[in-house]
Amino acid sequence: MWGTSRWVRRMAQGLVLIASAGLAGAALAGPTLTIGAIVPQSWPSTAEGEELVLGMQLAIKTWPGQPAPTLVIKDSACDPRKAENAARELVAAKVDLVLGSWCAIGIAPRVVAEAGLPFVSANAERLPKAPDGVLQLGRIELYIVEKLAADLRAATGLRVGGRTSCWMNFEPVLREQYDAVLCPVLGFDKKRWEQAEATFTAAHRRPFTASVARGYAAMEAGLAQLRRIRGGKSASNDPIMTIFGPLPPTDVPAQADAMQLVLSPKLPKLSPRDQAAVTQLLQTKACTCLADNSCSKPGPWADQPFVVRGNVPKCPTLAAASPR
């Protein structure tokens, strides 16, 4: 009888230990996270919208944390009002974090932040005073592109486009109506890019594009922030790393190479005044060193956050960062 009682007690103790171990493992893993994403799926390009989602899914699949988060997608169609409505729906659905602002910032970041949730803005531009809890991948001051384009048009006589499709897909394509366009530069972490590209192309048999990388980077930032919050390190000073490099600090000035002014290989005939302004622009922003050392003299564009690309004789240009 005593032996039977001891066996029962030991079995009960074993069951308690097993149950305790299971509970500890569950606590360590944590509950399943839900991440909301406000994506321009229906406009301006369904293909790019799909690639953004594929990039986010790739980051989730390669995330070491368990269990993998659930992804909820809302379409914004690049419309700030639709993005705002989507943000409110995701907050009401009690998601843990929201990604968005790929093509329109609007007030979605504020809606999410005021609900006490983290928000990742994937836009190339930055809110000057972002609410607490908003992470920004962008490196360019909000609205500066319109001012720069207007200033360049006035100073050089060139038809400079400030808002083209390159602000969505990062591909600087010159249309006939422009002599030059201002576009964001896609900086990147070479090692991270190569790793993500290899995994993506092996899984999908399709190119790893800038849009895929943008979705991947936003999800990297979001997952890193959730990990910090879970670990009680939301105020950590260590930068969050993404495929595009570390997240810029809050309210950092635009970097010198944050944008590129892409010139047509065949510029129109200009007046002597405008031609002199274009030459000065190239000597300030495009030359690495001319034989006569004229590019060592800073011009009026020296402090502006762009470099020049184009086919300019006897003037080496600074090419934008490219993973190819």
C-alpha cells in the first residue's frame, strides 16, 4: 500500500513538473502576435503592392522568434483617408503593431500612436515631429522635394520633376516631360540584402525588387521593436538594423546622399545664365574632382541632400547606392 501511494505521489509530482515546464515554455514564447499592414494594394500598382506583402512575409518566415506573427493586410490605395480608416480598423482589431505609409503618410501614424501601439512608417520622407512609438525608415525631410524641385527649375531652367513614380518604386525613370527628376536613394546593407535576396529568389523564382525589400525592411523594424517591448527595452539606444541599414535617429537632418537628381543624357539648349547654373550645380554635387579643381569650390547647392547622376562629359558622377 505504501509503495502504491509513493508511486501515485511521484506520478503527481511528475505531472506538475511537466505542466510547469510547458507553462514556462509558453510564457517564454509569448502569445501569438498580430501585425497590421496598411498597403497600397490596388493603386498605383497591384504588382508593387503584392511585392510589399511578399517582403513582409519573408521577414516573418525568417524571424527567429516563435510563434510566427499573424499578418493582417488593409488596402490604402495611396489615399491618406483610406489609410486613416484602415489604421482605425486595425486599432479596433487590437493588433500589436502597424506598418504603413509606403506612399502616403497622412495621420495614420498618429492614430496608431495615440492608441498606444507602435507604428513603422516606411515612407522615404520623415515626419518632423513624430509621435512617441512611431519608427521611421525615411531619411528625407517632409515636403523638401517640392521646394528643391521648384528651386532647381528657377535656377537652371530645366524641367525638374519632384513627384514621380520613383517615390514609390525607387526606380528613377525619366519621362519626356522632364529633363531631370528628384528621387530617393535606396541605401542598403549589402550582407542583409544578399541573404534576403537568396532566400526570396529560391522560394519564389522571381527577382528581389526594391518593393520586396521595402516590405522586408518595414517588417524587420516592426519585429525588432516588438522584441524590445517584450524584453522591456523599448528605450534602448541601440539602433534597429534593417536591410536598408540602421533606422535614422529621431529628427535627424537629411543626409547628403538621401536623394538623387537624375539628369537626361540630352539636356535642352539653355541660355548662358542657365547653362552656368547647371555647370555650377554639377561641379558642386556631381564632381569628385575636376582637373582644374573647380569642384572644390562650394556652390549654393552644397548643403542640399541630393547627389547628381547623369552622363556629363569630364565630370564623374556619384552613382546612387545599388545592390547590383
